[in-house]
Amino acid sequence: MFGKIKFAAMLMAGTAGVVWVVNLPYPMIRKPVAQVAPILLLPSFMSMDHHYRGAIDSLEQADQLVSRATSTADIELGGEKVKAAKKHLKNLPVWFLGYYPQRYCSLFSCSWQFTLDEFEQARKRVARLDAVVFQDKNALIPLNEAKKDLLAAKLQYEQATNTKDRESAIASWQIAIDQLEEISQQTLAGKTAQTQLTAYKRDFDNARIGNFIAAAQEFDLEAQKVQPTKSQAASELWLQAINRLEQVPNDNPRYLDAQKLIAAYQVKQKTVVDTRSGTYVEGAKQFALAAAKASQNPPHTALEWEQIGNLWEKAIRQLENIQVQEPSYVEAQKLLAQYQTNLGIINNRRQIESDSQQILNQANKEIQRLIASTPADNNEIKAEIHGIITQLNSVKSGTTAYPEARRLLTLANNKLKQLQAQ
């Protein structure tokens, strides 16, 4: 009895040893076995089938998670899937590429066939996805740091009690925004940063403009305190307040408020140093303020642009009355350069408006003429319509003629399509 058990154990051990040997990854062993007794290669077939399916599934999941990531969790999970795919590929029998186990697949319905190209392509996909995951994870570091710095700067600004602290916070705020803009937009972090930058920049601009106005008001209060005993110091403080307010861009909603404060502070500053030239500067500022108000909410007609230009010309004439020897001369020249630039812009807008209106009127005449006397030849009609379209396309945006030109252009294009379809 013991002998039989011993024999059976030796037989099983021997059989297991034979199966182990024939499944070794050596072509000189496997090829003759595959031809004579492929059933002995069943462990290799099962392993190959398992790792192939695992590699393909993991690659597809990783590609979806990484290419369409919406959160850091997708990147993390995608990285895990890439590692799993890499592990499966390492366990695939490279020596078996191109071999198709027909008997095994007829029994277990495997849907794969290994080729060298397929294996190399899978390895390249793994390497690419691995690099993408690495870049995405690295990009999250500057994103989180920049957001942390930005929130800290915003909190510092909100808690600031004076101009110096606010300006320090704004400088830190700007650095954080610059860091966000430097993140590659090819990464999830970069895409996330770009979606948030609009709101961050809007808040930053509001804080920056608010600081200009708040700083100017602080300078004004300080100037009023020292004016009775230190008139020159008061004048310099008001000048600093004006310099802050002049940094408010003219397309900002608070531009008019800043201009009003500038006008008020200039009056105070001039009353301390120069009453005569201050009167001219104040007058020029009033004309400039009226021009700025009138030029808002374009488009305007050519006549309205001309009236706005007249206001700038009056402001310029006021400043030209200030003599070289007067204390306000340098400031007047600075304003003069600014107003002359604005006048040039207004004159250019007036010319564009006038030209666009003339083009629209000419196009309307051509349309009326074409309607009244339509040529019999379709080619002639098309040529006429092409000419009208060319005219309408030359009407500039931002003019009163532009909406009507767009409407006529749509009608002309539709008519041209009808003719071409005939």
C-alpha cells in the first residue's frame, strides 16, 4: 500500500515536472510540444490569455481616465491602470508573439492573436500614458501652490488697513496669477487654471482699481491735515493721489469716479500752489470729463463723434493757455499729450463712422438699382451681388452702419446661394 502511494506521488511529481519543463519559455522545447501535445501548454495559454486581456482592458481604462480627466482622482486612478497594464505586458510571453493556439482558442473562444506590432504599439501607449500621468501629477504641485498663494494674498488684501499693506498683497496676488498662467495647458492642472483665471483676474482687477482709489483718498485726508502748516507737502500728497487715480483705465466702470476725484484733487492742489493755471486745468478737466461721458456706449454717429472731438479740442485750448514759467506747466503738458491722443482717436473713429456709412449708402443704392433693373443673365446678377458683398464686408465693426451691413450681407449671401443652386 505504501509503495502504491509512493508511486502515485512520484508519478504526480514527475508529471508536474514535465509540464513545468515543457512550459519553459524556450522555442526549442515549446515548438515540438505544440505540434505533438499542445494540451501540455495549457498553463502558458491561460497565462497569456489572462495577461493579454488584462493589458488591453487596463490600457483602455487608463486612456479614458487620463485623456478625459476631470479631477485629480481620475489622474490617480489612470496612473494605477497604467501600472497594471505595464505589469500585464511584462508577463506576456514575447517569445510566443505571432503564434495562435488554435486548439485552445477553439475550446475557450479567445479573441486575440499576438503580433510583434501589436505588442510594440501597446508598449508605446503605456509609455505615453505613463508620461502624461507624470506630467499631470507634477503640474498639480504648482497649481496648488499658486492657488494657496493667491488665497493668502487675497486674505492679506482684505485685512490690510493701509495702502502699503494693500500694495504688498496686490504684488503677491499678481505673482500667483503669473504662476497659474505658466502652467502648461496640455495638463489637467493647466486646463483647470485657465477656467479659474478669468474669475481670479476679475477679482484682481477690482482689488487693484479699488486700491488706487482708496490710496488716493488716504492721500487726500493726509493732505487736508497738513495743508494749514505744510502747503507744499499737501500739494505733493494730492499729486500722488492724482497719479494713483490716473492709473484707472478708461474702460473700467470706475473710470468716471476716478476722473471726478482727479478733478477735485487737482482743484485742491492748485489752490495751494497755483490759482491761475489751476483754473485752466480745472476747465480742461471738465471738458475732458464731458468728452469721456459722451464717448461711452458706442457706436455713435459721425456728428456725435465730431461733437466729442470738439470737447477734447476745448480741453486742449484750456491747457495751451498755461505758460512755461507757471508751476503747472509740466502737468499741463502731460495732460495735453493725453488729450491730443484722445482727440486723434476720436477723429479716427469719426472718419471710420463716416466711411462706413457712405459704403452702406452706396451698397443700398446698388441693391435698389439691381432690384429695379435685374439683368437677364444669372452670371451678371452673381457678379453684381459679389460686388455688393465686397462693399458690405468693408463696413467696420463698432459703427452704426455695421448691424445693417451684416443684415444685408446675410440676404446677399442667401440670394447668391439660390442663384448658384439653379
